[in-house]
Amino acid sequence: MNNHPISIVIFGASGDLTQRKLIPALFNLYQKDRLPEIRIIGTSRSVFSDQEFRDRLLESIHKFSPDSYHEKSWNEFSQFVYYRSGNLTEQQDYQKIAETLTELEIKPTNRLYYLAISPEFYHETVLHLGKSGLARQKSGVNAPWTHVIVENLMAKIWRVPKSSMRLSTKYLLKIRFIE
């Protein structure tokens, strides 16, 4: 393991999973000082500015995790949250994500791509991550890592084409399947 900062890119960021689970969990970890230097980039087809996305997430904190809300902590945490609209099926939209990461990552940074999306988009998303260079893994003992989290795959694994699994291992060294 290394001590590099982490960029978390959430695909499907305007969805229910992000609002109910991901952001409240990350916010709670932040308040407990259990996260390294972090930045979160949400992406989905919905169009939001960074501030509109932060405001939407704040509403979800109030709704789904009200006891965890502390204004000072939220104001600090939310400054590390960004949003880029994009379509999972459009290669050029991955370039927008790459540009954002290049702007934000001023030193070696680990990357975690969280696929909070429907299983039918796994294959194409991993393909675009690979083709865009976003999934490029650096080598070396202290090199930044790149991981992909696939949500709810185990419940639906028989619906995911084997070609998607082969493609995933072609472009990515670490894929985490969580239930």
C-alpha cells in the first residue's frame, strides 16, 4: 500500500446509491479522519455544476444520514467534491474526466472508479476507461494504484457477458466486486 491521495470517480453519481450510501459513508469516514487526502468526481448524464451537485448531496445527507451532519465538516468535505456530466457510451466524455483528474491531481494519486451503474454498461464503461488511458496502471512498489468497484455484480453475474470479464482484465489489474 502507499500513502498517495485518492481520486474517486463515481459513474452514475446522480443515482440513488450515491445519495443513500456512497456519499454518506464517505462523509462519515471523513469526519472520523479515516480518509487520506481525497477528491470525489461524480459523473452521470444529468447536468449539474459542481455546486449544484454538492447541494444535491447535502440534501441527501439531511435525508439519509441526518445525525452525521455537521456544517463545518460538510463545508470542508464538499470542497473536495466535483461533478462532470457525461454519457457512459461516449468516448469523448471520458476525456472530460481525464482533463478534470489532470487538473486536480498535482502529485501521484491512486484512482478508484466506482460503477454505480446498470450491469449492461459495465462492458462499455471498462472499454472506455481502458481506451482513454484512465485505467492505466503504473508499476513499482510505491506506484499509485487503479481499482474499479462494481456494485451489485455478484447478484447479476450471470447476466454479465464473459467478454466483459475478459475485457475488464485486459485493461485493469484490480477489479473489486462488492455486494
